[in-house]
Amino acid sequence: MNDTHHTPGAEGTASESTERPGVGTLVIDMARMRLGRVMDYVGARAQLRPPAGGCEWDVSPEYIREARGDEILHASVAEISQAPKGQAS
């Protein structure tokens, strides 16, 4: 069973699990509070890209966690509302 106790000083970091989210997984970069899709792992860094595309950024895997459904929905709604009129699908 997973131990979900709070570790002092661990605010802003993902769980202590050594499992990394797989390539293609939507995650939250908790250091930047951004939603991104895991594109790759290079060395000790995860490479993330915004779900709608754009520039990748690097983050230490300890600062990412899988996105929850409500976070994915919120990002999707924001993306659609920012799309030029007639281009939202």
C-alpha cells in the first residue's frame, strides 16, 4: 500500500514515487504550475510541451505529477476559448 504521509519540506514536489509519467502523459509542472505533455526524458530532465503545441521546457521529474481530469478539462476549455473564432473543434 502507498504511504501518503506529508514529508516536511516537500511542498511543491511530486510524490516520492520513483515511477515517472510515460511519454505522452499530461502532467502538471508544479514548479511553474503549468500543464504539459511529457515529450521525452533526457538525462535527469523531463521535456514537456504545452498540450496545444509550442515550445518545450525542461523540468526535474520530481516536480511533475499526472494531471487530474479537472485540470485537463480546465486547460481544454481555456485553449478553446483562446482559439480564433471558427477554429475551435
